[in-house]
Amino acid sequence: MYGMDHTVPLEDERGVDRAAVRELLRMTPAERVDRLIQVVATWNAMHDSAGAAARPNA
């Protein structure tokens, strides 16, 4: 058990966020699919925005 002078690390030795992994593991498969769809939509929007910013007169 961890005492007052020692905290539970948020990341493992590889830099993986343990709390995020636990959150994903608690999700149902349908919730994971919904989350993946949201992430892909966000990345697509970021990609589109970056591409528009890189083009002159866009």
C-alpha cells in the first residue's frame, strides 16, 4: 500500500497512462466503438483544419 510520501504513478515505465487504460477496460464494446468514432472524427477535423491552414487563400 502507498503511504503519504509515495503516490501511485499515473504512467508506467513506457509512458502509458494507466488511468486511461483502466477507463477503456471498463467500457463496453459498444462504448469503445463510440469512443473510437469520436477520436477519428476529431483527428479528421484536425487534419482538415491543418490542411486548410497550409493552403494559401483557403
